[in-house]
Amino acid sequence: MATLLAVAGDLHVNGTTALCPPTVELDDGGTYGASKAQLWIWQQWQDFWARAEQLKAQHNAECVTILTGELADDNYHNTSQLISKNIEDQARASLAALEPVQRIADRIYVTRGSEAHSGVNSSTDEKLAKAIGAIPDNEGNYARWVFRGVVDGVRIDAAHHPGTGHARPWTKGADANRLAQMVMSPYVAAEMKVPHLAIRGHNHKSSDSAHNHPTRAIILPSWQLPTSFAYRIGAGAFPLPIGGLLMIVENGRVLLEEQRFYDWPVSAWEAA
């Protein structure tokens, strides 16, 4: 029997430009309604998991899901782009968004995101990982810094932070090539088999080393459209794609792969 590998991360639920259920009930009795952009993100999130469910059924597969962190956002920077500062509101919204993950996945693993978004020691990711029944590590933590495991013969090293990135379109891919070598190096030094796949997030920019190295490095996009910070650094004019990764693997081979990335429809030129 094959295995469906479903990977997503950087959900940033609770951010006003990120993944959000259509309505969020707040602790004080009020209700937050998702924006037009958030409703679009929600639609793509539903499509991603509907496709995962379809592939699982088609291949009679078990589903192993890896969530690479920042399941909710409690951004500690000075920003107005949060739905609520109440951690219970944040958790309620995130758990609503994670419903299809719990329904479809047979095993869930969670890695820890940045403290700037996930709290001290990424405690928000830990809390949510426990709530959705993620498999704990050897120390009993439900969210881990690194997932290092074998999924149907495929060795996977997954974490949130890649430690490298690309700042301009023409350097895309170079970061993934660097990541492949960065990940491989300690395995080689320890005389261990290198991973088949190294999966990361954090940068909100996709990149892929393809088959340039024994380890293939994939950096996934987020589920968030630009924030005011993105505009400040000149990265907001054309929103980056959102999305995640679906693979059917069996006996150490990738039988099918879908990088399900979704492009925000950019507005046409307006008359001025």
C-alpha cells in the first residue's frame, strides 16, 4: 500500500492576510469575518485537502502529514494585522482551519516555527500540535524542531527554517541547492544515509533543487498574502503563490508529485 505525503506550513492563522475560517467567534462575544482575500485563501486550502483526500482514496493510501510550523500567528512585532491577541481566539481559529488535516491524515507531525510568530520556544505550535493529535517525539513534545523520519522508504528531513533564501527571482533555486548541501553535510560527517527529501518553509517563497544533489531540497510557500512588512521591503506588489506539497510514495520511490501552488489573481491596470 502506498503512502500519501501531505506537507504544508506557515499557515499564520490569526493574521489578517492569512488563512482564516469564514467566521471566527471571539472570546468577548464578537465575530470576525474573513476578508475577500482570506476567503480566497480558504477556498484554496479546501481545494488542497480535497485533492489530498482524492489521492488517498485513489491510491488506497495512508496519509502522513507534516506541518512545518506557524499554525497560528501571535506576531510580537508592532502590527495591527492580527485578528486577536487572545491566545484562545487564536487557537479556536487555527483548530477550525486544521479540521481537514485531522479528518484526512492518519499520522500528523508538526515542526516548530519562529518564536516571533509562534511564541516563546514556539509554544503555540506545541499547544496546537497536541490538540490535533500530532505524534510526539522521543522527549514527549508534540511539536519538534526537526522531523527526521522514513515515510514508506523515503527518508525525510523536515523543519521550518531553511537557513538560506533567495531575494531576487533570478536567484531562485540557488537557495534550494545550498539547502541540499547544508542538510547533507552533517549526515555525511556522521556516516549516515542522507535524506531523500529536505523540506522547509519560513521564507514564503518556493524553491526546489530538483535532482541536482542526492538530497532534494524543497522550500514551500506559505498560506499568507503580503503583510505591511512585505510591502515595506518591496515584496508586496505581486503576491507570492500560496500552497503545499502532495506526494504518493512507495518503497522509497516518488510515484506522483503535485506542488499545489495557487496564484492570487492580480488586478488589471486601472484607468487613472
